Amino acid sequence: MILGLHHVTATVDAAQDDLDFYRAMLGLRLVKQTVNFDNHNVYHFYYGNETGTPGTIWTTFPYHGWGVPIGIKGAGQIGVTSFSVPAGSLGPWTDRLRKHDVVVAEDPPRFGEESITFADPSGLLIELVAGERDRRAPWTQGGVDEDLAIRGLHSVTMVVKSPERTVDFMTRLLGFKVTNEQTDRLRLTVNGDEPGKTIEIVANEHATAAKNGLGTVHHVAMAISEADEQVRLRQQLLDLGYNVTAVLDRQYFQSIYFREPGGVLFEVATVKPGFMVDEDMSKLGCALKLPPWEESNRKEIEAGLPAVEL
């Protein structure tokens, strides 16, 4: 059973700029610093709440210096990543961001919720959505007051040329329901409709085909209850002709990856074992953690990564 969102992963530019923005500006906790398991020369940063609960996690691959071009935003991609903040907090958030020269757009209310949008240092579009329904405890040691602090992911907005097959796929195979709609936009929720359980679909038949690169979202991950359910879903997808990866060990969860009919890369990740498998809660994010199969390469890996200040 899909529980909701697990995390969102983006390709970004400079590691230090990324850390400074998401930790100091947005007040998220760095819950893990590790490396991209498919390229150990690049960091993989995980941000979230105190323990990195699925549904609160934002992760980045800082590819500065590796010749990765700026990505193309468009169809077949997550266009906006939205975080949940308390009702009444958008004014102070706008002031905080503009004080640091971040350009903020005040969006018209959508599905009864107010929001603001801005770009991070790599050009990713980030949205803060205000509401009263999010009961998740925020991380409160990141320099943002509790009455403003981010509670976790609210939703993502994916862009597809034609939504029909995507909606059918998400409702028939993943358990989502269409719970609201407006012109050229659908809201789908799973396992309830609280923040962290929502994916919105924007239909744009004229959109340019997306291409991953700096400043674009690489994939969105959904959380699944148990590993055996993940295996069953994988087999179901294979039986229907979808190209699905093997179950991959990501150290903190197990994952499968596949593209939905509109081209967006989906991941389904287990909840367990979580980020405290190799660090105590009080030390999360403090040291570079490597998977066991990379420990023999630690000196080489550390020498190749850019120095960062936490």
C-alpha cells in the first residue's frame, strides 16, 4: 500500500549553496550526508524533520564541476516541489526570503490553499503551501521559529502532455484518487488527503520535453508499507510491460524505479530501516556516511568531494 510521498530528489549545482539554502534559509535538518550510490564522486544530501520521516524528505545531488548542463524544465518531469507550512506564516516567510534577495511570487489560492513560490540557488521551483491540517512535528533547531517551520513535503506538481494515461496508471496501480480539479490541473491523493500525500498533474500538450540537469527534479518517491508489498508491485508492473529496476538497496530504504506513462520517473521506497541505521538521532547528518560496499574507497571518495561547512 502506498502511504504517501517518501522523498523528492533533485539535481543541483554547488554543494555549499545547497546546504546553506535548505538548512539556514528554509530551516530543514540535514539528516544524512552520503554519496550518490550510482556515482560516489557526488554528494547525496538528505534534508527533513528530526528523524527524516518519509514524507518530509528532500534530497539533492550537487553536480557542480562535473560538466552537467542546466536541465530543461518541461513535460515528463516534476515542475514544482511544495512544502507544508502553518496557516498565517506566508507573510513572515515572504519577508524572510526577500530579506535575503530571494524573488518571491505570491500565488493565487489553489484548491483553497494559499502559497508562495520561489527558486532555490540552482533554479528549482519551490513552493510553500499554508494550511491548518498538518499535524507533523517540525524540526525546530534550524533557525526558523516553530510557528513558521516547514512540516514536511506538501505535494509535487508534475507536468505531462496528456494526463489520461497517467491518471489511469496512478489510480489503478498505485491507489491514488482524483480529489479535486481545475482547468488543466488535477489533484490526486493517496491514503487520505493530508499534506504529504498529494501529487498534482498539470496538463500541457505544448510543453517542451524535459531533460534532467542542474536545477531540475530527478524523481519523486512514494512510500510503501512493507518490502513484500514492494516486490508484489514490481511484479505487477512487469506483468503489464513496464520497465522496472530490480529492488535496489539504498541503505536507508529499498527502492524500485520506473517511469509512469507521461515520462516522470517514479520511485517506490520502503519506510524501513530509516536513517538511524548508521547514526544516532543526535548525530544525524554530522559525518559523511558511506554504504558498506564503499568503505574501502573512503579516502578516495573524501578526497574527490568538495569541502563543505556545516
